[in-house]
Amino acid sequence: MKKILRLGGLLLVAVFLAMQFFQPERNSGEVTAAHLYRQTQVPPGVQRMLNNACMDCHSNQTNYDWYHRLALVSWLISQHITEGKQELNFSEWGSLSVIDRIGLLEDMSGEVKRGAMPLKSYSFIHHEARLSTAQVDSLAEWIRHYQEGLLLPVSE
Amino acid sequence: MHALNKITCWEVFTGAPNYSSDGWAFNCEIMIKQAHLFVLLMALPGATAAFAQEAPKPEKITYPMPGQVKTVMINKCYDCHYDGERDEEAKAGLNFNTLDQLGKIKQLAVFSNIQKEIEKGAMPPKKFVTKYPKAALTKEEADLLVEWVKKESAALLKQ
């Protein structure tokens, strides 16, 4: 009986170790001119908020912690990043039309006000990603300001 | 004899196989014809009601749009995207009853989302379309809506 348990334990460890060989591709791209921060002036306070709460899943530059390398966590995170970037990628902001920018900004405002973003699983671990009401308000205010700016020059 | 006919007739009607041909077959044919007529007559008022309900209700969408576009929006989108919808998320994403009262930024955002949802094939929702295949947008309808949304947002942007 003891032997079987020990064997089972060993097997589990082996499977866990084997899993580590299957690492998803890392999301660590270069920051280019298409990045939101290079497309428009974003106030430092808003940048800090976006960096802390959004950029890990919505840009080509994820800040990995050590445990993100562990399989299961790494797979889950990779999934979030892929899906998150499909909806919104701040690193490729420059390729969006004015209309899509206005639309995504509106969605950002809505998601954050509803408390749907950042994802609960993320803010559970990352305390600095929990946004206060004041922070949400300042994000919304910057968004409104930016949207109005986008309307002014008829660029297309 | 009569009762027997009825029973066998029911069997014929429902596709039950073994029956003999000793005179009741003729009766049976008449009965089946009568039954069909009966069903047709019963169904008629229901059918007209359904037809009347499906006729476009253009006054419900107040945002100006070409008739063809409006018809598609009413038939394929309106029922989940108006004041009476219980799903708050659906209403927040698009509400035809308030669309024309929104500011330009909000309208542009709605149009951008409509285009995205249609291009992704995400509206009407997949689950709904699986259950009611007729609810799906045809390729022509999808193209029509996307074309209009694009034109309308470009025009709004220039205003």
C-alpha cells in the first residue's frame, strides 16, 4: 500500500515536471510606435493604472512573475492574453481606425465601471490592479477627453 | 364496421402497416382529406396572426436608416435590443429606443461594436441561432448592415 502511494506520488511529480516542458510562447514583444503611449499623451496617473491593471493581458508586453512560468498557471495566463489581445491590444493601437478607437475606449470605460475588468482572477492576485472609485473616475475622465480629441480633427 | 374503419384508418394515417382492402380504404381516403382540411382551417387564424406580427414595425427604430436596413434590424436584432429587454448587457450594448438620443461618441461606439459583432458572426448570439436557425443573418443581410454602419459612422465623424 505504502509502495503504491509512493509510486503514485512519484508519478504525479513526473507528470508535473513533464508539463513544464510545454511552455506557451511568451508575450514579450518590442514596444513600437503603434503603442497607445506613443500615439497620444497619456497622463502618468492613467499610465500607471493601465500598466498595473490592464497591460499584462492587453498588450504585447506582459510583466511575468516567477510563478507565471509554472505550467497550468502559464497555460491559463497565456489563454487570457490571447483572448484579451483579440479584443483590445494597446501595443497595436496605431492600427485602429478612429471609430474603433472611440468604440474600444467606450468599452474600456464600461467594463471598468461594471467591475468586469480587470478580470477577478487577476485583481485577486495583483492588489495594485484593484481600482478605487476615484481611479475609475479619472480613467473615465481621461477616456472622455481623449474621445473628444479624436472627434476634432477629421482625419479620414 | 364503422368503428373498425376508423381504427384501421388511424393506422393508415399514422403509417401502421398491415391493413386489408375490404371496402374501408375509400372511406379512409375521405377521412384523411377531411382531417387535412380541418387542420388547415384551424391553422388559418394562427397563421394570419403570426404573419401580422412579423410585419415590420418601423416606428420602433427612430434612428434614421434606409428602409431595407431597418427591416433587417427589426427582424433580426430589435427584439433583444430595446427598452423592454431584460438582459442589461444587451441593452447597454445596443438599445434601438435610445440610439437617436445618444451623443455622437456613444453612437460611434455602438456602430463600431455592431460592425465588430456582425463581422465576428457573434450576433444574433450563437446559442440563439443554433436553437432558431432562421434568426441568423444571411450573408446579404450581414453585408447590408455592415455597409450601412460603416457609412453612417464615417458621416457622423465628419459632422
